[in-house]
Amino acid sequence: INEQKCSFIRSVYIVYTVLGDVSVYVVGKDGYDELALAEVIFVITSAVKDVCGKLPTERLFLDKYRRICLTLDEIIWKGYLENTDKDRIRRLVRLKLPTEF
């Protein structure tokens, strides 16, 4: 389990964690308080681990960067959390054209 840290600066919440060699930050305000952001960061870190197959090193993260971006695009849409279900996210990424990888 990754330790998450939270900061609150000028009405903006920041939740962050370290995943292997990668630091992950999520930022929100209003409806996206620290609890909502904790859910977002959990989904993101789970998805990145799923794409990489393990905790990412910097090299592995860069090798899988396109797939990670597609995955993040299915999780967050126009700044809002859209999908949290791992299986649904995987299916949606598979629907993308191979040239988009």
C-alpha cells in the first residue's frame, strides 16, 4: 500500500504519492476534496501498476507511456473522474485504434 500525503493551499487540495520511481500528484477543489482525490489517486496508481505489470521504474514508465496516457484518458475526462472500474478501463483502452498506441 502506498502512503498518500495531502496538502491544502489557497482552497486547493493536493494529494500525492510515490509509485516506484514515479511521483503522482492530483489536484482539486470544490467537490474534489482530499477524500475524492484519494479515490482518484488510488485508481490512477492501480491503473499504472496494471499497465506496467509492477511498480514502475522510470524506464518502464517511459516505455509504457502511450498506454498509460490512454488509460489516464479513460479515467479522467475533461478534468472529471469518469471511470474507476479496472475492467471497464481496460476494455475502453482496447477499443482504441492500434495506431493510437
